[in-house]
Amino acid sequence: KSFDIAVIPGDGIGKEVMPEGLRVIDAVAERFSLDLAYRHIDWASCDYYDETGSMMPPDWRPQIGECDALYFGAVGWPARVPDHVSLWGSLLKFRRDFDQYINLRPVRLFEGVPCPLANRKPGDIDFFVVRENTEGEYTALGGRMFEGTERELVIQESVFTRTGTDRVLRYAFELAQSRPRKHLTVATKSNGIAVSMPYWDERADLMAQQYPGITVDRQHIDILTARFVLQPTRFDVVVASNLFGDILSDLGPACAGTIGLAPSANLNPDRLFPSLFEPVHGSAPDIYGKGIANPVAMIWSGALMLDFLGRDPTCPDGERYRRAHDAILSAIETVLAKGPRTPDLGGAARTEDLGKAIAELVKTI
Amino acid sequence: KSFDIAVIPGDGIGKEVMPEGLRVIDAVAERFSLDLAYRHIDWASCDYYDETGSMMPPDWRPQIGECDALYFGAVGWPARVPDHVSLWGSLLKFRRDFDQYINLRPVRLFEGVPCPLANRKPGDIDFFVVRENTEGEYTALGGRMFEGTERELVIQESVFTRTGTDRVLRYAFELAQSRPRKHLTVATKSNGIAVSMPYWDERADLMAQQYPGITVDRQHIDILTARFVLQPTRFDVVVASNLFGDILSDLGPACAGTIGLAPSANLNPDRLFPSLFEPVHGSAPDIYGKGIANPVAMIWSGALMLDFLGRDPTCPDGERYRRAHDAILSAIETVLAKGPRTPDLGGAARTEDLGKAIAELVKTI
Ligand SMILES: CC(C)[C@H](C(=O)O)[C@@H](O)C(=O)O
Ligand SMILES: CC(C)[C@H](C(=O)O)[C@@H](O)C(=O)O
């Protein structure tokens, strides 16, 4: 089976790490005989916005909507285009229009990566954040009243649907079920946010009854962030709303050393639309153009993409995709442990040095 | 000038740490000739709820509304009374009804407290979280639609008023102004939460124009939590909405060792209503009754209370209150560095051992 992949570098270091992501995918594709076709996209970027006044062309959907996956760099450059234009006009639009309702973000401490937490070693931090990705706190619903006066006020609405809540919980319960520890942390804040969060708890409690083998630990977001720092070994799968998942999936990788390495998968598990794979880091205008960005998050995101593609029930050679994923992961482990290292990890290597080293390794692993 | 203080131990370890808080306040009151009168309150507790079916008596407001301060232990015991009853019926009600619009939470790493962050020493972590405390994300506004069907959905509203936003920003700018580094971090999430957070940014930008001497650093909450872990030295004053402040004021103390030591001041700076001083930790049912709770957060909260009372413009002996605050703080420093230590910090001392040690020290400092 062949898969079409839309390649969308976006902005800033997205453009620098993307070639390394592709280099590694090309290498595993050759090694494991994967049949992948790329479609290169230069929109969904502030460059494109500068030229055209919009983030995407009118026919963006026909251009990429039939692809099997979107391999995405980073978007946004606040000094040039306001976030609400660049992000809501591309990344956040993809998440919603392609109903990528799962944002899956692995958190792992690797050998060779300095950990900001005292006395933690590789193996101690190894969990998944499963973030709801289409609704919840991220909305533009609401508005202002008494504008421009002392009485001015703003109402912001969050929306939690049963469909949206249940499907992310379901995914997280299934993921926990598939893991040895079978432990699920459910983030909440029902003691303060008095309408939506009690609903979230209620749905989680109901679903827990269907998974008697899973240990469910419900935590308020405040103390949960504290425990990421104090007891990171405790976590296995953590499921959270859009906002809480956003927070936890930056905090988790920070506890494991840096958000610079963290990948993410924005999934439509039903495969009605393409899923999107992107590093958690942004476009990093401050280091753009120097060729020193760490490409590991981009490369790891590519591995997640191959893994996801290979689980397509209509794909007869899924096993090869899974091996490609595993090969990339172990090449990443080796490079992080032994170098080369980019400046963010204390080395002097360049973006492409890491890409090449990982691409070489996957050929032999 | 004499001050009336309502003493409200509440639930669980609130009842165990309160006597130590009072012991220390009594000691400094004697030492610095402070004129304080207590009013002991046994409601605002789950015990009271068990007896009466409500958290507070109908005349709760006349009973404490004329006091100068509320010295508060901890409330809540989820296994006995649901949070939305215990918290919204007492603590959260006080914050709103007494318009305690500032929740001030110091974060500090002390000598003798093991830090979960690698290579951080006392002095590296020393900042304030200024949390909006009356509005924002904490509301019971909104509701359900299509209840009980597959189409079920929940809308949760957040409310940000100009008054509420400006006054917490003002307080934070003034606090930053009074500190040597004059650095203010403004938490936001305007790239995702598209109505309220851009408003928050807008008000912060406007106010920043009035404080040209302050360095203002605006950070999205996701990366901000990461930086608490990775770069804690960077912070001086952090201002945040109700929810974000809640998160940051648990995460900050965790980065400084434990949330068990963190105090908080729920302030009505205009003194139209009593302010409330409480530990950040809760009632901790799991350790209640053993006499091993660490009373430092309670005692430190008492110091914040004396400091606040002494700043009353009608108080001629404010200087003595400030000295009482400082004496308690340095006694806390000494005890944390040299012991005795409760089990949470690896010792075998009991709650009252710490209380007595600190009370002894303040007499001589
Ligand atoms: C850029 C921003 C809108 C985005 C988010 O908050 O979802 C990012 O932080 C992420 O986590 O992917
Ligand atoms: C108990 C809870 C409602 C409260 C809050 O979220 O404000 C607590 O976490 C706090 O920080 O004081």
C-alpha cells in the first residue's frame, strides 16, 4: 500500500528541521520498503502570508485533504503575523477541520539529555499525554460587553461535547490498557471550574467502569503539575482537556530535559481525514537561519507518523512500518546518548549533522 | 491599634496546624506588643456540615465580616462532602464575598529543603505569584444541553471584567516596582483561548505603558510551566488569571521542594472586607490525626497576615508588625535549615515540635 504525505515545513526552524525529518524517512523507507509519496506545500506559513495576505490558498482542502498524513514543521512568527491569524488560519484549523481529536505526546527521558530534575535517570520518565484536540477551552466563542467603559467585561466560552469527551477518554483508556502498568491519570479541576470539569469527571467515571483492569487516578491540574516535578515516575498515560493537555505536554518534556525533543501526533484515529505530525516546539525565530535547531522532535514525529500509517487496517505491511518506527527511535536514542549534539544539548553540531547521523543509523539497526 | 482575627481551622490538618500558627503569633505579639484579639470559629468545616447540613451558619457574615483578617486552616474532605459544597460554600465564597481579589503566593527555596530541581540553591528560587482571585475561569456559569443524549454538550463560561483584570495587574506591577529586579511575567494563552486571553494581554500592555521601569515578559502558560522547571531564576513577580495562578502557585512551590510549605494571602487591599490567610496545602485527610503535619505554611501565612495588617494606613505601629513578620520568617529559615523536621522533610518531629521551636526562636531574633 502506498501513502501520500503532505510535507508542510511552515515557518522558522520548521523549514530547517523538515529536510532532516525527510532524510530519515527516506532512509527507513528504503530500508523497510515503504511506499511513500510526498506532496510539498509551501503555504501554511508566514512567508506565504506576506505574499498573499492569507495563510492558505482557497483550494487548500483539495490540495491536502486526500493525503494520508500531514508532516508539519512549525507555524507562526508573532512579530510578523499575529498568532490568531497564523495559528487559527493553519495549525488549529487543520486540527479542527480534519477532526484530529487526539493529540498524542510521548514524554521520555533519554540517556545523554541533562534532566532538570535531581536524581532522575532514563526509564524514570516515560509516559504519554493524551490531549483532547478539537474543543474544550480553545474557542473563539464569547465576546465583550460595555466595551470601552469601566464596566467592560469579556465572556469566554469553553465547549465540551459528549462525543468529544468520550472519544478522547476512550483513546486514553485503550492506550493505558495496552501498556504494562495500565495506569491512567485523568486531569481535572472540578473544584474550581464548576460546569465543564464535573462533566469531564462524570464521563471519565462512567468509562472507568468499562475498564476494571485500569487504575484510574483523578488529579486536579494544580497538584498534577506539581507531581510532574515531584513524582514523575508515577505517570503512565495522562488524559486531559485541550488546555490542560497543552500545559502538561510542555511541562512533561521540560521535566524530561527540554521541550526541544518532544514530538506530537494529531490523530484522526478513524482515518476519515489526514492526521498531522509535528514537533511540539515552535518556529523559534530567535535561532532561525543559523542551522543549529535540533531536528530530533521533527524526526521523532516522523516515526510516530509511520507507526500510525502502518496501523491502517487496510495496510498489509503494517509490521514494516512499526519496525521503521522502532528503528528511528533507537537511532534517536543512540545519537542522544553518544552525539553528535546540537548547541541546545551542549554540542556544536548542526541540524544536518544530527539528521545525517540518525539516517545512517537507521540503515543498520 | 487593635485587630480582630477570626480563627478558622476548618478540616483535617487545618485543625492540627492552626494551634501552631497561633502559638507563633502569640509569641511575636508578646515580643512586639501587637494588640490582637481572636474570634474562634468552628464552622466552615465538614464537621460542622455533618452536624448541620451546611458549611456555615446563616449569620456567618455578621460573625466574621467585621474582623480585620481571617486566619484559615484548610477546608474540604471529598470523601465526606463534595468539593463543590465544601469549597464553594466556604473558602471560594469568602474570596468572592469579601472581594479578596489578590491571591498572593510567595515561592522560595529554603536551605535545608531538598529541591527536586538539580543544582538549585537557596536564593535561586524567590518570586511571587499574584493570582486573580474572584473571577476568570472559576465560575459556575454555563450549563448542559441535549442532556442524556449522544448530542449532549456543556458550555462553561469564564468572566473577565476590566475592573477585575486591571486591579490584579495593578497590584502586580506595583509589587514588581517595589522589588530590586522589577521584572514582571504575565501569564497568558491568547494563541488558544481566543476571547479572554487577548483581552488580558491588551490590559497588561496598556498598564505596562504606565510602568516604563518594569521589564514585562509575556508567556503562554504552557511554556511558562516548562520555564518554572528549566529556568526558575528568571522569575520575580508572575501575574496570572485565577486558573493559571492556581496552577503556577502549586507548581512553583513544588519546584522549590514541596507545596507543604507554601503560604497564601487572599487580599482585599482596599480593606473594605477582611483578608484571608491560609496555607496552600489542603486538609490532607491521609495524614490527619497523626500529629505530623508540617505547620510552616500555616505559620508563614500568619506572618503574611501580620505584615498586611501592619500596612493598614490607620495603624501607627506598622513597623512593629513588619518586624514581627520578619522575625517569623527568619525563625522559619532557621528551623528549616537546622530542624526539628517533620516527616515530610525526612525528620521525625511532630507538628507541635516545629511550632514550639519557631515560637521560641521569634522571642530572641
Ligand atoms: C501554538 C499553540 C496554539 C499550540 C497549542 O496551544 O495547542 C502549541 O502550544 C501546541 O501545544 O501545539
Ligand atoms: C481547593 C481549591 C478550590 C483551591 C483553588 O483552586 O483555588 C486551591 O487549589 C487553592 O489553590 O487555593
